[in-house]
Amino acid sequence: MTKNKYHFLPIGTFVNMTTVAIGSLIGMLLQKSFPENIQFIIFQAIGLSTLLIGMKMALKVEGNYLLVVIFSMILGGIIGEALGLKELLTQLSDQIKGVFAIENNLFTEGLITSFLLFCVGSMTIVGAIEEGLEGKRDLLYMKSTLDGISSIAFASTYGVGVLFSIVPMLIFQGGMTVLANKLQHLFTATIINQLNGVGGLLIIGIGVNLLHLGSINIENLLPALMVVVVITWFYDKA
């Protein structure tokens, strides 16, 4: 394929943001028409489906890298606690809710849940890198369709927080496209699997919270996504 001079622009991410926004608006409209018992069963269905997604991702970790993932989760959690990441995100969420006059107790949870499900996975990483390096957007277009459909279900449960997840999507997924040329040496197949592993564990945690099986501090575990890249890189160099 011949690359044009704009191949590094995150057009695939812009399309992805649009489908999620449209899906979120549809889901929010449906939410108002669903009785409480329907909303509850949707919540449970999403919780079980989230567990399945997380397990499939987490199982991609190779045996000899298992300790790397475990240590990354521990260190990431320590960093998140030390930074008070949950409190910072809650304050930011409250500010956004205040600016837009949003009354939704699930706003922060919906934003973070949607961001993880939409942006942590091999389709995101490989698709963003392909777009940045070669201008190929087929994978991101496919992902956009899937995310648009999924956002209908998530927004019918979480509300407007799902819509606002397009902001971190632009930063993470779009930023990866723009920086792909400089970071391509970092994103080996092994590191992509490791990101899937850590992301999968975080998504399992979301499923646990959704089903009220426990209370996992997902926000303070988010740094594990960065920690696992660094540790895996050094592990492979050792």
C-alpha cells in the first residue's frame, strides 16, 4: 500500500469515537424506557460478559511471563495508591459532572469501564500501530463497529459516562497512532500479549464489581498497564 503524508493521523480513532458516541446516545435513550428489572438483568449480563472478555485476554499471557504480569499488577497498584489515583479521577469526574450538570452516580465507573473495554486489547494496539505506520485502518474500522454496538448496551447501564470515554480513547488510541513510528520497537508481540494480560485482569475486576462479588479498586490498578510494558522490555533484554 502506498502511504500518503497524512497516514499517521488517527482517522480510525475519530471514526471509533463517532460510533461510540452514536451508540452511547442510543443506549441512553433506551435506558429511559427500560423498567428497573430489565436494567438489572442487563447489568448482570454485562457483568458476566465482562468476566468472559477479561478471562480470554488474561489467558494470552505466556507461562514464563506470568510473574511479570503479577509483579506489574502489584507495583502498579502501589503506584496508584501512592498517587491517590482514584481520588484524582473522582475529583476530575466531579468537575466534569459539575460543568455539564450531570447527575449520574455511575459516571466515573462507566467512563473507566468503557475506556478499558474499548481501548485495552490487541485490536486497539495493533490497529493503532498499523494506522500510524502504514495508513491501514481496516482493523480500527472493524473495532469501531463492534465498539459502537457494545456502547449501546453499556450506555443503557452506565449512562453518559460511556459517551465521555471517547476522550481518553482519543488520548490513548489516537496518541498511539501518532507516536507509532517512534514506539514501534516497544510493541512486540510479547508486549501486546502482556498488555492483554494486565488489561484482562483489570476487566475481570470490573466484572467482579459489576456482579457485586467484591470491591476491587480498578482506578488505582491502572498504572499496571504502563508498568508491564517497562518490566517486560527489561525482562526481554536481560
